[in-house]
Amino acid sequence: MEFSSKLLEKAVNEMSQLPGVGKRTALRLVLHLLRQPESQTVQLAQALLNMRTEIKFCKSCNNISDNVLCEICSNPRRQEDIICVVEDIRDVMAIENTSSFKGLYHVLGGKISPMDGIGPHDLNITPLVNKIKEGRVKELIFALSPTMEGDTTNFYIFKQIQDLDVVTSTIARGISVGDELEYADEVTLGRSILNRIPFEGSLKS
Ligand SMILES: [Zn+2]
């Protein structure tokens, strides 16, 4: 792509670093911004910058938050003794949309994936195991995506806590294998949380 302006070229190149945005789309977006009032670009740039520099991770569940404790962990109406284990904030959002779950979450920040060089120590697993060792958690629900990496991660965590006094369950696999949790429709996901099954039972199936 030949540009008449280095400034334009730089903006397009930066925009096209985003996933799913090719050079053509990046050019379209940048030209759109140029046609809009300057204030719109300023607001966009400022929102991105503020998000990047000021965002926090909840001290308890590792969810993305504006405060030390996220809104879910600091809500006294949530059940503290049920924890749903998820990969990232998109899963929290998907499950929250179902309004079927009143417990808390624990966000791992990914799943074990040797192919991508992600081991258990790259994830937020130790704080979860420690929470369970403290004895305040009655039930742990595994809600990782039903992929090989998701299963590996579930099993790794399960091995560390199986002798502790906690019930483990997994969301029912109404969701087809390989699907990401975030794309499951809300009714299906909500139902699968309510109809969760014992984790050990899921290993045999
Ligand atoms: Zn939290």
C-alpha cells in the first residue's frame, strides 16, 4: 500500500496490528476518523490510554476491575463459598449475562497450553488453591472451554485440590466441543450452570 502521508501510514500500520484488522480495514477506520471532528479521535485515544494505564486486576478473583476488589467480589449479595473457574473476563461476562450464577469467579488468565508455551505457573492457579486450602469454599465449578487445553487445566487444578474438603463440578457440556464459552447462547449457558455435574463423573464420560 502506497501512502501520500507518513502520518497516515503510521496510523494505518498501528491500527492494523489489532486482531482481525487488515490494512484495508485499518485505512477505512483511519479515514473515517479524519472525516469526524478531531474531538472524537482525542476521546478514543484518551479512552484507550486510560484503560491501559489505570485498569486493575481484582485482588481476589483476578478479573479486570477499576478498583482493588471488583464489583462482583465486593457485592455482599454474592455467595462467597461457590467459585466458578474461568479463563478470562469474556467468560465472566458471558456467565453474568445469564443471571443464573450468584457465586464468585476465579479468573485464570488463560489455560494450560504447552504448544503456546503456557504452563500452570503462567496462570493464576496458586491463589485459587490457597483459597480452597483456607476452607471457605464449598464448591468449585470448572467452566473452562471444552477443549483439550481446557480439560488439561481442569485436571491439573483438580489434582491439587481433590483431597481437600471441596465439591468440584463442571458445567454440563451442552456446549459442543471446541466452542468457546463466550459464544454459547445465554439460555444454554445458564442452563448448563444450573445443571452442573460432578467433575469426577465428567472424567469418565
Ligand atoms: Zn473479583
